[in-house]
Amino acid sequence: MKTAVRVASIGLLLATGPADSLRRGCLGPPRLYAAEAGHDELNAHPSAGSGWSEHIEGLEGQDPRPTFTVGTATARRGQKAYGALKVPAGSDAGYDIPVVVVHGAKPGPVFAVVSGAHGTEYASIVAVEQLIDAVKPAELSGTVILVPIVNVPSFERLVPHVNPTDDKSMNRFYPGNPKGTQTDRASYVMTKEVVDRCDHLIDLHGGDLDENLRPYSYWTVTGNKPQDESSKAMVLAFGLDHIIVSADRPRDPAASRYLENTASTRGKPSITAEAGRSGPVVAGDVKVLVDGCMNVMRHLKMLPGAGAPVARPIWVEKVVSVTADREGVFHPAVDRDAHVVKGAKLGFVTDYLNRPLQDVVATESGVILFIRAVPSLRKGDTMASIGVVSTQPK
């Protein structure tokens, strides 16, 4: 959870184009989609880019935007195209970020869903993978951009929190810099290819390998009332009952820092949602993220039907981190989602010979958004994240 906070190895199944189209972004062997039981009949073939496409016959030429291209993925109206965002080499190596474009049968908004800024937040990555199959071009009004994993080096090397190539968080350097290190260049590509092309964006995260996290979402307040009402409607439609109100995000589009904030500072209603924790992929965590994205698409009239917005949201007015002032072994005394009062014992720290060093106590009253999931503890590590619940309805 790296937006304000953050194993079994899993193989991502990304449909790819020609063998060289996802030099590093392809996290599995190339495969061609064929008709399967329970799936639409699909004809896979190269598109105008180097990605492969799913084509629904007879839908070309129905609107002024007959194709939509992101990176190497070009989809015609009624297609689903697979490709990559090319991060060029610079002071360090380049790589490919996998991307799918679903260009619906009817015109409508452009909606982006991104995950994997931290490559070991697995539930969010798997959720976007499932969306690749769940979003059907024939049912869609508008265009969906799906980026399942931004931080491919982190995923491949099982490194939490940062991009191991340059040791930078991939959700801290937006809008990016084409002349910087790999994280800077990747952030620049994401801004130009995804943020600038979409009307709405959701950034998915979750608990990293050391974070036992309860699901929640973020609503960024920009001060632009129509935009804030639109993003508030999105976060309520997403359906998670704990919502963090972010009113202190950078306002300068040239120093936006976070992916979701990069969209928000450009006038695009956007939210962040988090679910999943500390390695194993739990089906329920994946489902809340998939269902939330589908509900937002229904809210935006991109899909038929309507999802019920969360009825009684719990608004979190600030997040307080309890960090370690020494190395040692952490022993939690509370679980995620526990409600604690200021001064309550959250855990304790011992040395490597099990001699007590300190008790860890809550610095504010609130709900435990995540508690450290592993004993390993270095100075500066976050041991707990406490959400202070607002007493004022939003």
C-alpha cells in the first residue's frame, strides 16, 4: 500500500502479440485467444500496433473514433487489443509495461484502471488481470485502458515497495521525467499514454508483503466542486465502506507525485482503492476490487445495469503511521480493522534474543488500516497505520 501506505509466486497470464512485443512486460509465454466454453468467439490477429486483438465483426465505422491506441495496442471499435507501453532505455535499462485496450461497441468515456505500481501487491494485479477478461467490447460504451502491472522489475524479483532497478517507489515520482532513471521514465510514459488519454482513472493497490491491510479507498478533494462530486460518486460506487479523505495532495500538475493525483490535478475524476495483504492472493480481496471497478463502469454508464453505492461509508479524515525508532523483532497485539484508543498497545518489539525493547502504542484513536505482517523490523519501518475516523459526515 504505497499511496499512503502498501507469497506465493503467481504467473500472470497476459495475452501478447508477436514474441518481441512484450520484451519484459510479458509475464508468461505468448498465447492466442481462441473460442472457449463460456467465452465470446474471438479472432486474434495483429493490430495496427504490435499487440494482438480480439475482434467482433461488423462494428467498424460506427463513430468518429474508429480506433484507439495506447502504446503498441490499437483496438478498432468493438475490439480488445493487447500490447505494451515502451519505457525506453536511459541511464539504466528500458522495459515494457503490459497494457490492454478495450474499445467498446458504442462511444463513451475513456476509463483507465492501473495496478502493480508495487509489484508484490498481488491481489490488485490479479484483479486487473480478471478485468481483462471480464470487460466485453460488445457490452461496453466507451474505452477501457487496463494496466495490470507497472512495476515489472518488482514483480519479477519479489521486491516490495520499490523498483529494484533504481530503488524508487513507482507511486512517488509522477508526472515523471523522460531523462531520469527507470522509475522516472516509466512514470512519464504512464502520464503521457494513460493519464493524458483517459477521462477517469482508478489506481489499485493493496497490502505489500509486510502489510496486513483491511480494504479501503481514497477520495481526493481538489477544491474543484464538480470534479470532487464526480470523484466522490465514483468512490461511493466502488463500494468499499472505509474511505480516506485526501485533502493535502500536491496541487501542482508538474509535481503531482502519485498516479491518481496526476489524473486529479489534470481535471480527471479519479480514485484509489486498496485490498489484499502480505503475499497470498485471497479470492475475496480480488473480488472486491473487480466488482468495484465494474460498479464504477456501471455508474459511468459504460456498462448496463447499476451497482448500489455504499450506504454508510466510514470517512477517515487522516492517516497516522506508527514507525519504528530501532531495529528488532515486531510482535503485533492487534489485528487489521481493530478499533483502538490513543495509548492502546498495538504490539511490542524485542531484540534478537527475545529481550523486550519497547511497547508499541497507538498515537491516535481510530481503526487499524494495516498492522505489520512480518517480524523483521528496521528503524523507520511502519508498524501500524491508524485511520482517524471523521466525526463530520462528508
